[in-house]
Amino acid sequence: MRREGRRSGRDETPSNHTATLLRRREADGVTHPDALGEYDARVTAQGQTPEATLYSIPGSHPAMAARRMLELKGIPYKRVDLMPVISRGVLKAMRFPSNTVPSLTIGGRKLTGSRAIAAELDRLRPEPPLYPSDDDARVAVAEAERWGEEVLQPAVRRLSWNILKRDRTSLGSYAEGARLGVPIGLAVKTAAPIVAAASRMNSADDETVRADLAALPGWLQRVDDWIAEGVLGAEPPNAADLQIGASLRLAMTFDDLRPAIEGRPAVEMALRAIPQFPGRAPPVLPAAWLEPLRQSEPARSTR
Ligand SMILES: N[C@@H](CCC(=O)N[C@@H](CS)C(=O)NCC(=O)O)C(=O)O
């Protein structure tokens, strides 16, 4: 089930290729004020009436995965940006199945959850498929997607809140292009209680995050292995590429992590699956916590 032709730029080494892709993304507008709005702008520029409304939080990786799903399916949608924590009350009042983002209204239905959204979008608009038609391949993609949602996604969320709790100056960069109903600067200035509450709600305590960082090299290897097996990394991206790719793209916005993870097949997959992901956080984590990542570097350079 390995699919060919996944990697472009064949004469480039993986790490050069990643660096080129990263530079291109940056040149393309990661730092541009409208970068975040690109997926949404492309559909609205076509003058299409939104068929769906996506509820998101700035920097939310599963919400970014859902945005990419809608874009790949060519479904015009409107995006509503919510403040973290406050989002819970809004979504509850709107009677979504749960109070997290992404939540989506489409075809008269209310959906919550990146996996539920992927499955429903494939049902409503089968092309391009988010899941392979071959039974074995579909099971493998669904398993990778489930792992991406249950293991990698919450770990990267914990990391992000732990990092933001240490230094809130980068908060605004994640809200690039978002319309929160209040000026971004004001939202950032008043964010301390929200960051504290979100850290608590997501168990982003030091001990858990340190354990997540120790597990990260093994998780990255797992993603690289799935790519080698052809479960991940084909074009167009499948539901698992989007799920896992969105988490890796958020992880790559952390200066603490990016040098240790870039150059891997996993990162190249993430850049293709999620071409843009706004935000950048300066290094703030204790060096000792990052040691497991550094130790894993020589092993991957032999791949
Ligand atoms: N696992 C869920 C995501 C659930 C989740 O925790 N989403 C976060 C944003 S990444 C959220 O809604 N948080 C609410 C809050 O911060 O108050 C999915 O894949 O849809």
C-alpha cells in the first residue's frame, strides 16, 4: 500500500528539502498578516455562499486540520474564532455535541471533533477521499488518525499551554488573521487568567510536559515509520496526515522543539499536509527537558 511519488525535490536531502519548504512557507506568508486567512479567503474569493460554519480557537491544531479538510474538499465555509476557555460556554449554548473546537455546522448537522468532522465530510463530499477505499489501508489510516488525536494532539496542546504560561508575548502571533471580536492586542494583554485556566484544564503541568518531551522522539519515529509504510505522506493528504500533521505544525512553532525535529520525514509530511500554521514561541523550556530530543538526533540522521 506504499504510494509512490510522495516526495518532491528528489535531489535534495530531507533536511535541505525541509529547510527549503520552511523558507518557502515563510516567504509565502507565514509572517504575512493575512496568512491565517488564506484557506478561508480562497473560498470566499470565489464568491461562494458558505455551506458550513467552522468554530475555531487561534492556534488550535485540530481546528486547523478541519480547515484543511474543508479546503481540500472545496467546501465554502465561514470561520468563527473564539477565545479559549470562553469557547466552551459558547459551544455548549449552541448545543454542539461537545464544547471543544473544531465544531462545525454543515448540512443542518452540528458536529464536534476533528475525527467526526473528517468522517462526515467524506460522507458528504467523497472527493478527494480522506480515507482510502481499500479495507486494510483504511484501517491503518484510521488507526494512525486515532493515535494522532488521542496521543499526539493532547501532548502538543499541553506543551503549548506550558510554553505560553511561561511567556505570553507570543500569544498574538497565533491569533494572526483571527477575528475575536476584540482587538488582538487587548485579548493578549488580558489573557493571563485564560492561559492559567487552560493550562489547568489541559493538565499542562511541568511533570506531564516533561514526560511528553521524553516520549516525543519515539512518537516522531512512529510517524516516520508510518510514512515509510505508506500509511502517511501521500498526496492528497489523508485524515491521518491532517490530524498528525496539524499537531507537528503546532510543535514546529516552538523554538524549543523545531531544531530537534526538523529534517525528518514526519516534518516534511506535516509541511505538505498543513502548508501554513501561524505562530512562533521563543525558547522558554528548561534545557534538561529537551535533552531526550537532542539524544534522538543522531539516530534519525542515519535514516
Ligand atoms: N480532540 C478534539 C479536540 C478537543 C480540544 O481539546 N480542542 C481544544 C482546542 S485545540 C479546545 O476546544 N479547547 C477548549 C478550551 O481551550 O477551552 C478534536 O480532535 O476535535
